[in-house]
Amino acid sequence: MSVAFTKEESAETASETLLPDRPISPHPNLVTEDGLKALERQMTEAREAFEAANIIEDVNEKRRQTAGPLRDLRYFSERLRTAQVMPQPVSGDTVAFGNTVTFTRDDGRVQTYRIVGEDEADPKAGTISHVSPVARILFGKMVGDVVNLGDQELEITAIR
């Protein structure tokens, strides 16, 4: 519909209210219990932001302010619908979802990451997604195993 037939101030304002959906990963939506709680919290925050923006009287400003929270509501609703809560690993014998893995790179760096769901992954905070290249190559391996990642070797030194 042309902007001329709406109450929008301009085409630019109209485009601000039509945000594209956040991309949904094609991978299984595995989450930890903490990850599920984080998704629920983010859903609540998006709902609250939408409700707060929805009381704005100016139509154009309301549309601008509700666009982001509405997009987030669609995203978190889908992520919660498809979430598969994974049990805590029962063993540290082999690397699995939810384990914390320490490994040494061939350049001497020692790194430790917990393998979690995509939405809860934050490498700077010590978590990586289960679909990341590092996690995928570590799954099923044991302490002492050496794996190749590109031109680097990683030696697993601990699994918790």
C-alpha cells in the first residue's frame, strides 16, 4: 500500500515499522535449563516493552516503538515453542551438550567453554553453541584426545 493512503509521516517512517523477522536457526533448538529460563525472561521483557510502547498516543511513534518488541515477541515465541531442554550430562567421560570442556591449542593457549544452546552462547562469557565448529568437533571425544580444527590441533585436557 502506498504511504499516501496511511497515516505515516513518510516512506522512511513506514519502513521503520516493518522490521524483518529475526532469523531462526535451522538446527535443533537445544537449551539448558538456564537457557530456557533466559528465553522466558527475554520473552517477558519483549512483552513488557511492547505493552509500554502500545500506550503511546501518537500513531507514528507507537508504530516505531512497538516494531522491535513485536519482532522479538515473534522470535522468542518460536524459540520457546521449539526449545528442547537437555538434561545435565551424567558423565564427564566424553564431551556432550552441557559439558564444560578445557582444551589446549597447539599455540599453547588454554581455553575452557561450556557447550550450550545457540541463544545462550557467548564465547566471551565462556559458552559456545552446540552447532559451533569447535563444539561439533569435540562431541564424543575424551580427555587426551587431539582433534584438528582447520590448521590447529586441540587437545582435550578436562571435561566437567
